[in-house]
Amino acid sequence: MVNVKTLAWATLAVSASAFLIPSIQALGDDLADAFDSIAESVHLGDQVATFPTPNPNEKPVPGNAPIVQCEALNAQILDLQEVIIDPSPPVKGQNLTFSATGFLSEDIEDGAYVDVDVRFGFIRLIHQTYDLCEQVENVDLECPIKKGKQVITKLVEIPAEVPPGKYVVNARAFDKNDVLITCLTATVEFPATSG
Ligand SMILES: *[C@@H]1O[C@H](CO)[C@@H](O)[C@H](O)[C@H]1NC(C)=O
């Protein structure tokens, strides 16, 4: 067992979990509600209008994962040095192995939070703020997360029932003093027929 702690994984887990980690119950319920509301919605134009403007300051995260660092010109507590996923791209109904290396310039303590924004095609599915320290417990992390180099690996099962389509997940994490920890955007497209 790898027993390491990293905010890289925490943040990625929270962002990726919107479609990758059914064990994070809050996100799962939010997704279900969101899909329900899509079914009812006839005002998609309104939802499109609420999208945040794409940030031009994007920098690919090294590795093979479809993740970019956003607001890369702003100082960030987390320096995410590499993310490796297998398989790449993720396949629904299959296990995904995740490995992340990063460097925290500060301890992360209680009070940290993450704003998560999930788009499905042109539809905004989720816009929620989560307690980061609560969420990291789902991935075997615990606050305070100490500063320094962090490496972690994790296996997640991607449910076969994930609706096909293109998902864009934006996660912006902040510490308890509203200092930016990281801004990450992940893009995954699940084809209509998997495998
Ligand atoms: C995924 O991993 C779990 C735990 O190791 C295992 O029980 C399960 O069979 C795996 N699923 C697939 C589709 O490989």
C-alpha cells in the first residue's frame, strides 16, 4: 500500500470524482440531481450563459492525464509536477489507476475548500463548494496536509453507467485564508459505446 498524502490527489480526486469516483456520495447525488434537472430543463441557453469565461492562462500538467493547470500565472500553493493515469483516456466500466506527484509550499489546514464546476457538453451540471478536508477523507487523506513533496497512487472504478459525452471539470481550491491552492481543469470524453 502506498501511504502518502497529497493535496494534488485530493484536489484531483474532488474534481475527477464528479464522474470518476462514485464513493464520494455528495458528488454522486449532485450529479444525479443535475441529470434530472437537465431532463426537465428547456432553458439550456440560460445555463450556457452562466459559464465562467475560459481562462487563457492554462498550462498542461506533465504526464498523460487530460488535465491543465488554470490561472497558471497566479501563485498557487500546489505545484502539480506529474499526473499519470492508466488507461489514458479513462474508459467507463474499467478501473483507472492514478498517480500524482506534487509539491505543497504550505500546510493545508481545516477550513480549506474547493469550488467545483462540472460541464457536460454545453450544460452546466454542478457548481458546488466542498469542504476540502471533508472530501479528502474519502481518499484516505487527513488535514492538516503537510507541506513538501507529495506522491500518491490510487485506483478508482469508473462506473459503466456514466452517461456518454464530454465532461469538463474545473476545480479551484483555496486554503482557509482564501489563498489559491490550485486551479485545475480536466476534460474527459466518454464515447457512446465503451471499450
Ligand atoms: C477493479 O478493481 C477492483 C479492486 O481491485 C476489483 O475488485 C475489480 O474486479 C476491478 N474491476 C475491473 C473491471 O477490473
